[in-house]
Amino acid sequence: MPIDVEAFDEWKAHPITEALLKHCRARAEEQRTRWQTVSWDGGEADPLTLARLRERAIVYQELAEIARDELEEQRHGRT
């Protein structure tokens, strides 16, 4: 059974979902700020630390922007 567009939109508009997605966007921004603080302000160039911060930011942002069709593809193993 496919994910209904209307049901997905209702889920995204739900206050708990909105709070979760807002949290993900804030965490993504926090990771970007930490990356800048560590590299630019702190002068650290450890590639592993910077890569971890960057990847966390990307994951949080992807979660915040999740689309119904992406979930549908995942459900059916078409990633």
C-alpha cells in the first residue's frame, strides 16, 4: 500500500512532526557552526573531526527535508 499524499502532508503538519523537523534543522545548523568554530576559529584541521561534523549536518538536513516519494522508494527497496 503506497504512502498516501494527504496522510503524509497531515503527518508533516502535525505539531510533533513539525517540532522534530525543526529540531533537525537546528541541529544541522549547530553542526555547521561547530565546523566553522573548530576549523576557522580554532585552527583545527583534523579531517576526521571536520568530516564527522559535515556528515552530521547533512544527515540532519536530509531528515528535515524528507519527502514522501523518498520514503516510498525506501519502502520498496529502490534507493
